[in-house]
Amino acid sequence: MRLKIGFISIILYIYYQSDKCISRRMKKSTIILALLLFINITVLALLLFINITVTGQNIIGVLDYMKVDDQTEYLEVEKLWQKIHEVRLTEDAIIGRSVFKVMFKTDEDPYNFVTVSFYDSFSKLNKAIPDHIYKLAYPEKTEDEWDAFIKRKDISRKVLSSSIFQQEIACSSRHLDSLGKIYVINEIRVKPRASKEYVALNEEIYKPMYEEAIRNNTRTAWSLWAKWSGETEGHQYLSADGYISLDQMEEVNYLEYFEKVHPDKDIDQISEKTKELRTLTNSEMWQLVYRVLK
């Protein structure tokens, strides 16, 4: 609004205060040039606003924790469903989906696979997959074949629980990592009434360190997610560290990155502050099976 008023004032000043020797035609030309300049700046401001809005994209992840007995059968089913999720991407129903195998699990562990569906709006979470998406993915299937197809999926795995997370911070080249194959997933419990301070600490201290690690090719991504639903007594946040391989994990040097991006800070004090604010309740390694992303 101030920009608009300022330009209008300039135009009026040009018109009424121009030297009397300037012809009416020259006055009109000057006003037209000023108007064109105003329009160009307005369009530029609009484009910058749109860019900021896209960059600050809202990202929600729905995690399904599953127990799979016959992994070969389950992975065959997921491969068929991948085509459906690719159609969902084109229909803007989701912005991504990933399937992970939880590494180093035994038969006694409650879950061994996790799927993550990514959305850009909470309003899309409860929407069932419409029939036309199934038909676009597999137009040749009959109704009976579809019934068998869905039943096969239900039999192939048992969903034990689901949780909803919203992305708080991310420092990958995109908001959703497209390069990582191995992820370290940390479940984090924050002390009461300290969430704002904990997120600020990650934004100020840890995000620049992880960005430096990405620039040095010692990881692909890092992100922090706040839990919106599911059991919250155990943890309220989740962090995800992305790597291309297990070998890449060995190249990480946190002390080096800390000293480079925070030369005036004391790492011991930061470590104590971090321990004061949060407790790491669980840590797992997830191996990517497949992903579809925009």
C-alpha cells in the first residue's frame, strides 16, 4: 500500500510541478513512463511474494508403521501400488510418498516397514483415493480384479499405528530429500513448555551445521518434524538425517562443522543446552525401498 501511494504521489508531483515550458505532451509521456515503472515493480513484488510462499511450503507427513511377514510378497504389492501413487502426484493429491525398510529389526520387533505419504495441506489427509486414479493407473482392470488387488495389499502387511508430523525445519536442496537412501530417524522428547526454544536452537545452531555438511557431501538432508497426532508421551519431535550410503555416514565431522559456522560459540555449552531441552528416546535406521516425488 505504501509503495502504491508513493508512486501516485510522484506521478501527481510530476504533473502539477513540472516546469511551465514543458509541453502537455511531454507531461503525458512522463506520466506514462512512471505508470509503467510502477506496474513493473508491482509485478516484481508479486513474483517475489509467490516465490516466498512456495519456498515456505507446508509439508505434512503421514507415517504408517507396519509389520510385514512375507517381505517378497509385500514388495511386489508395493511395486504395483507405486504406479497409483505416481498418478496421485499428477493429480496433486500428494506431493510425495516413500517406503522404507527399518534396518536391523528381528521377527520379535513390532514393525519392520514404514510408509510416509507427504501432503501440502491438512485438508487432503482424509481424502480416499478416488476411483478415477485407479483407472488411470490400470485402465484394463475389472471390478473383480480391483477387489482382489486391494485385498492382496491388506493381506501383505499389518498397519500397527499411524502418526502425523509437520515439517518445522529442513535444509536439503529441496524440502523433501530426493537423494538419500539411508536415514537416521531420531525420536525426541522435549521438556514441557520448551518446544519453541528447542526449535529455535535447531534453527540457529544445528541447521547451519547440517547445511555445511550437505555442501561437503557428507549427507543429503536434515529435517525436523513436529508430531501432530499419535502417542505423544514418548516423543513430540522427529529428526531425519539423510545419507547416500552407510559409508557416507562415516565422513561426518560435527566438531569441524560447528567450529566453521559458529567460531564464537562454545560447543560444550551448546551440548549442555541441547541435553537440557530434549531427550533422545529412540533412534533407527531406515533404508529406502522407493519414493515418488514431484
